[in-house]
Amino acid sequence: MNRKKTYYIFFYIIILFAISSCENKLKEINAFNSNENLPDITVKNLYSTYSTEAKIKIKLSAPLAYKYTNTTEPYFKFPNGFKILFYDNNGKLTSSLKADYGIYYEKKKMAKAEKNVLLTNEDGAKLTTEQLLFDEKINKIFSVKPVKIIDKDSSVIFGKGGFESNTAFTVYRFDDVSGIQNVKEALSEDADTITN
């Protein structure tokens, strides 16, 4: 093969790679610019109140919220976390829920909290997990992920999954409990494990 042919083949291969690369870049740009990936509304320092019959039921706050409406299921995204306060019919705070990330689906009236989720009730009981769901239509909070509850009497309950509660986090149940310990006993056992 002569030098000229080799040059043309080499040049042709470079052109093919360049075209292929440009097509991939265009696909990436188009995907980024598609309406589904960009929020329709961006809100900083969101503070919202939900009321029924002139009674405050829920207060929501978030440092950043995106609203997506150009989709079959409109939703809000809270990429920097959020906090929800739940109130009873007398306007008394019953529980709070916070997480590092969240999504709220408007039509389904369903919220999903993820990453460092903390649910606390007025008695001081605390639940931690990596994912918690809130169904606004039936006023239930639930999870299929492992959960840990430190109850008001300092007992610790570890649930493998299947947790369900009312929004006040006063009545709850597990489908699968892996253990119950007193906090002092658990700390003592952890200390023994470290020293041994």
C-alpha cells in the first residue's frame, strides 16, 4: 500500500471518529436541554403551609425546591433536603420529618424522603432510616427499608422492613423486628465489644 492511500485511510478514520464524537456530544446536550430534565419552577428558601377547614395540618420548609410540570406525573424535588411539621386538629405540633433529599408527587399526594431520614414525635421518640414514604391521602408514614426507633422509654427497636405509622408517629407497627434493647444496655455492649 502506498503512502498516499495510507494517508487517505488514516484521514478517513479520523473524520469518522470526529463525526461519531460530535453525535454523542449532541445527544448529551439534547438530553440535558430536554424539558423533562429542567425544572419549570425553581424556589429558594421555600416555606409552605397546608390547611384543611382553616386548620394548619402541615408546614413544609426547604432551602431549594424544583417543580416539574412537563411530565405525566408532576412532582417537586428537594435536592438539598426538607423539613415537614405535622399538626393535629387543635393546631398542636405532633411530629416532624426531615431528610437530606425528597420528592413530592402532586397527583398521587405521595412524598418520598431519602438520606438521613429522621422522624420525631412530641414525646421524643425518634426514627432513623434511609427512606420513608408519606401518603397524604390516608395520613400514613411507612418504609420498606430497615428502620431504627429510639422510643420515649429509651428502648431501641430495629426493624428490617415493613414499618408503618400514623403521621403523629404515636401508633406504629413492624412486619419484621430484629431486636429490642435498652439504650444503656446497647451502649454497654458496644463498649464491651470495643474493649475486647
